[in-house]
Amino acid sequence: MLPSTYAISRPRTSTAYVTNGIDKRAFFGNEDGNLQPNRTDATADRDPEVIGDLNVRDIVNDDGVGSGPDEYNVYTGNGTTEAGWPKLTEWISFENMWDDNYHIMEHSCSVVYSTTDNSETELEDLRAAIDKSANQTGLDHRFIFAVVMQESGGCTRVPTSNFIIRNPGLMQTHNGAATCNEGLVWDPCPIDMIEAMIDDGTIGTPDGDGLVQCLNTYNTWDDDVSAFYRAARCYNSGAVAESDDLEDGGATHCYASDIANRLMGWTDAERTCWLD
């Protein structure tokens, strides 16, 4: 992952990233990496799917309100709608989310990581891998995709970061095995590797939890949607702080707020979160 950058509003179809010396690339990544603690039992079974009412039985593309506004709102507190966080019914559809982020994924590899950009085939494979993992686990594919954009901008050749914990691949997983850029750069990045990167982030690795484990851990309140925002914080830092406020604790304080904004349509507008 990268040091923090800030984006300036621009048309979503634009491919220009630097104009008059102003960096216009979208925000993703953070300087500290994902800091989940290691599993206490490396042989522990990984949850194969989402448990309970948040399990999405049918993966469809028009599963939201359409395309949302490209704007950033800072969310603080415990992730509940009562605290002002977005309702599940307010999330945009996967189809719109994919389309709105496509221009970022087309150029994120070269602009940010100085490597070969994604091909059309690689992006098709990425989309298929997200849906495959969603179908296997019951995890909302919009949530998976939001984390992909947060962690790598969808660059299949994103380098492995290694600050305190090694984070490879599209979802910068906890010491995962799958990556197309660690020592050797894979071009093209094969579909089986793309699928493995998504699986490592979704169902976890032998060393750390994925989104499914985090969601199952934090789906304990009546306000179901808060489980997603709390799971995002878990994925980034290993746990929600004792205060239950998602800006508290280690790693990236804006992480859950970033994910919520992505699910609402944020792509290029200035990231105004001041918490990090």
C-alpha cells in the first residue's frame, strides 16, 4: 500500500491524472499497512461463508440504488445508522460501482505502482473473481470490491507491502500466498492468481482473517449494516477498539469511513477525512 494521497474532483471517464502539476489520482492505500495480529492457531478453520442474515444468496449486479454522488463524507462513531452511517439500502449497485471505478483500474498500475496497466482481460478476470468469491461465501460483492479499491485501486500487479506485517495482492492480505508482484512481476496476471488474491482477502489466510471472518465476528448488533463497517476496521487493524468508535485504534483511522464512502459512490472527489 501507499502513502496517503488526496484526489481532486474530476469526470469519472477522464484518464488524466496530473494537470498543471496537480495530482488527480484517486485515493487508495495507506502508509501503515494492514495490522491484523497473527492467528493464535495457524491451523484454525476459516469460516467458509457468511453466517446469518447478511449472507447474500443471490449475487446480482443491480443490487443498489444506482450510481451515487462522487463525494466524500466523514463518518465517525460506531458504524450504526443511528450514528449517521449509510444504510444498506443506500449503497449503490455493483454495476454502477464497477463502471464508476473502471477508469481508476485502467491506469492505477502505471500511475501509482510504475508497472504495466491492467489489460481488459485482467479486469474481466478480476470482476469474475469477485463474483466467484461472493457466490462461494455469501459475502456482498460490493463490499469485496470496495476493499479491493481501498487496498490496491484494482491493480493486479500491486506490489507486496511489508511494514510490520507482509501484505500481498489485490486486497493486501495478511501474509497471503497470492500476488503478481513480489520479486517477479507477472504480465499478464493469470486468472488463477487473481482468484487466489481475492480468496485470500475474502476467506483469509493461515495467518490472518479475511472479510468473512471479520463480518461474522462483528455481526452481533441489531443494526446489521454496522457489521460491514466494523468488519472493514477489523480487516485493517485486527479489531474494533474498546470504545466501539471506528476511528479509534491502530492502523488507518479513516479506513471504515473510506469503505462506507466507496459503497455510496465515492471515487475521485477529495478525501476530506482528517482522522489519520
